[in-house]
Amino acid sequence: MPAYAAQRDDERAAFRRALDAVEHGRDWKKEAAVLERYPLLPSLEALELTRRIGKAKKPDEIKADEIEAFLARWPETLAADDVRRAWLADRAGNGRWKEFRAAYAPGLGREFACHDLAARLADGEKLDFAKDWTALWESSTALPASCDGPLARSVDAGVIDGARLRQRIDRALDAGQSGVIDELVAHLPAAERPAATQIALALRDAPAALKQAATWPDDTRHRDAVVAAIKRVARRDADGAADAYAKLKARYQFSDKQKGDVAAAFALYRATEFDADALERLASVPAASQTDGTREWRVRVALAASDWTAALAALDALSDTQKADAEWRYLRARVLAKLDRKSEAAPVFAALAREANFYGFLAADWSGEAYTICPLTLAADRDAEKSLREGALDRAFEWRAVDRLRDARREWDWAMARFTPPQRRLAADLAYREGWYDRAVFALNKGDELKLYEQRFPLAREPQIRRESHETGLDPAWTYAIIRAESAWVEDARSSANALGLMQLLPGTAAQLAKTENIAYRRAEDLFLPDTNIALGTRYLSQMAEKYNGAPWLASAAYNAGPAPVARWLAARGDLEPDFFIASIPYRETREYVARVLAFSVIYDWRMNGKALALAARLPRNGQAYAAPKDDTPRKAVVCPAAAEPADAASATAAPGS
């Protein structure tokens, strides 16, 4: 082992011991000599210092000089930011505003920005709305508690007047943020408070608001509250909302715009249930109340009914922004072909076929063209790369080396926020080459970076993925695509539903699979082990595929939404062609997921084989048998015409088929 590597191993071992000591309140200084040049020494010192700040029982227990010395010793580091935040919170909590201002630096977030306003007010300064409040005021979420004092002072001083309060309430109403309104009610004139309270209630508990609405006065703001409540109730109970609206119309003089907005809400939520009158309702919504949602669902309902004339009319009614989206261009071409207007459909398919997204791949299948994928490569710059590694990136990689992935990502994100675009690309490539794939995936997300397919679609763990896929009858490209869509290669990913790891398995599902498949599995945290996760995940994916005769598009939908919803959709619309069926999936997340997975399957197939199985072949009709491709299965050529401008497969938002 090289001397440097041995030294770094010793440092990591010492750091682990020191970190454990700090986290358990023991002295870590005996390890300090070994760690003198170790990249994570400032993080270790910061952890100890922030813990001391948090446990201090008296304001003067820790001196400002000690904080200043630390900040001077480790300038421009995440460790310094952590200490600064802890110190500022402590000084603000103790009303030590002079020390707060001495240590404050902009860019630490809204909480500390408001503490800074309080500090300046304590020093007798006057606030200015444009300079001090604009950024805070335009946010769509509630202000932190540290803003309460400065807000009250600013209202009293007229810096924030009634018009600005009402403006923020209106924005909160549009954004559905009841907490924003709650924080402002007390600052309104007394006559305006009841209506604002009811608007907040309508957003927070719409059924309760509708029960109370029969006793509210008929004024502009109370009408806003009633309409907001009706629209929110309609999401889950369109019939109940309609009944409530019918009763309240006699009490309130709703404006034409409000009536139109209610009609749009009823039409939209009936459309997602594919009610018989949904198409008629959507088409009759007044123009002023039409939204992107009502316009797109008019298309989806028409497609689900195979009413091609109505579908084309709905496509014509989309906004210009919507019409430019690949999904709607593709569906327009498909509908034109259904109406036997193939000469009009052909140029749309041809243009789409030059894009590297889900619709582009399917358009290429319809037009008989090769797939267009134009990969770029990053030029090596070892000197620049070396300079990047000398600071925060080195610390990020070290956190990863000692198995502290959350800390590693914090350090990485802190560094990336300070890099130039060329530096960020170099850092992403470095992470890719170091096997930290998720950092590259997340970093390369716009412009020409989307063409860096090697880094964005890594062929990680290929021997295992090929082996596990073949053992379970899966296409390895599809397995890769599921991993990429589920976790983007974040090994310790955890969803809000507690799905874990690369393939996002629920612990209960994993335990059941492990038992039936005789795979070693002891506890939920085992799903953070890639070998275990992929072994179990491929078997679960195979079970999904078996439910649908192997069809990847249906199995992908079930992997995302669960088999029960897919069963309902198939019972209602299972005779649709796959592309139209997927366009009619009520869950936006699932529509987008299926599109992503199948587009990623094409890209991974190309990455592994130089060619790709036709996407249309991955979309058998419901009930038709599908078998994973083999090595000798015919695949389509992938080309890069000189004028091609490929788009990102990840941007696809729904999945068509043939």
C-alpha cells in the first residue's frame, strides 16, 4: 500500500474515533495530532463548538473571541457556516445584538435575515420595504418566527401597509398556503381579520369552512374563502362540493370569474374520474377560467374516449406553451394519423424523431427512423480538477469515505453552490469517476450538460445488474432505468413512504421477498446495501412484470402507483393503445414515471449495446405477451445528425405507445 494511502487510512480511523467521542461528549483531543492535516478537522472542531454553544447555560459561557478565532482559522468553509449559524442563533436568543451583528453575514437564510432586521431595529435603525423586505415578502411560504418582531414593528411604522398585507394574502391564497395568511391576520385592520381567518380556514380545512360558510357575510373576501373551499373539496368529493355550491349560490353574489373558476374545478376533478359528461364540462369552461389543467385534461378525456375529432379540437385549444411540449406534439401527430391526415402527421413525427426523449423515440418508431442521441464528452483538465479537490470537494469525498453520506452531500452542495458552471461540470465528472454517481446525475441537469450521457446514465454495478436481471427474466436496461428513475443512484435514498435504497423498496415488502427468495436480510437498513437492494428489487420488479404478461410499461406503472390503481385503470380503459392509455393515467406522477423509465430504458440499452430495442416493442397491447430482449434481439441504430438538438429523456412527462 502506498505511504499516502496508508496515512489516509490512519487518519480516517482516528477521525472516526474522534467523531464518536465528540458525539458522545468525550474528549477527542488525543486524536488531534494525527488529524492535523486531515480535511475533516474543521468539521470536527465545528461539531464540538456548536455542541458547546447549544449546551451553554449562560450567555457569556462562550466568548465571541473564540468564535472569531474559529471563523478566521477556517474561512470559506461549511464548518465556519455551521458555527456561525449556531452562534448567531444563540446571540439572537439572548438578545446580544451587537455580537450578532459582528458575526452576521448575508446568505444564511430567512431566519437569520429576520434576526438581522431585529438587530438593526434594536440599534435604532429604520427599515425600508424595498431593501429589507422585498425578498422575504415575495416568498410563497410562511415567514420564520424570527420575523414576527420585525414584521410587527414594520407594520406599526407603516413600512408594510394594508395593501402589501392584502397582496401577500392574495398570493398565499393562490399558492394554497394557509400558514402565510395566519401570520398576517393579527396585523390587518380589525374589520378585515374575520375574512382573512376564513380564507386560511378554507385552505387548511375546506370541509369545515363550507359548514361555516352559511353564516358568513356576503362580501368580496368571504366569497374568496367560499370559492377556495369549494375548489379544494371538489378535489376529493366533486358531488359534495357541487351540493354545497348549489346551496351557497343563494347567499353569495359570486362574480362571473368566480363562477367560472368553480365550473373549472368541477370539470377538472370529474375529468380525472372520466365521468361521462367530463368532456362537455371541460369544453364549456369559460375562457377566463381555463387553466393548463383543464386544457390538458380535455385532451386526455377525449383520447380515453377515442374521440379523435374532439381530441384534435382540445389539442388546438392548448396554450402556446403547452403546444410546444413534446407530449402534445406527439399526441397531435397520433391524432392526425387517426383522422387519416397522415401527410400532416409525418412532419411532426419527423421533427420529434430528432429529440432524445420518450416522444422522440416513439416518433422515430412511427416514422421508421433511427434514434437520435448526441452524446458529449468532457475535456479533461487535471490541474483544474486538482484545485477543486483541495477544498470542499476533498471534504465531501472524505465524508463519503467514512460512510457519512448525508454529511458528504451537505459538503458537496455547499461547494457546488460556489463553483462556476465549468467547475461544476468538472466536479460532476470527478464524482462519476469516483463512483459517486448520484452527484453527477443531479449536477448535470441543464443545457448541453444533458448530453453527458456517460455521467448521467452510469453503467454502475453492471455485472450484478446483468446477472440479477437475467435470473429474474428482466431486461437489464429496464432494471437500470428503474434504479435511475427511483433513486438516481442515491444508495441511502429514503422516500416519504419509507421506501429505501436504490430501487426504493418498502421494508415489509423486502422482508417478504427475502424470505421467499432465500436472500439474506435482517433489518430495514440492509436495503441501503446495493447488493441486497438490487437482488430484492429485481425480484419485486419481476413479480410486477408477471402480473402484466411481462409488459414493461404496465409493470412500471404498478411499480410506481401499486397494482390496485393499475387494475382500476385497466378495467376502465384497458383496450386503449398503450400510448393513449398512459396519457389517460390519472396520476401525473405515474404518467411521468412511466415515460422516464421507458426513455431511460432506451438510453441504457444504447449505452450497453450501441443500439437500442425499439421503444414501441416495449409497449405491447394489454394482454399480449412480452419477453425481455436477448443479446441477439434486433435493435435500432442510434445516430447523431449534424443538426440534431437532442432533448433530455428525463424531461418527458407522459408515455405514448403503439
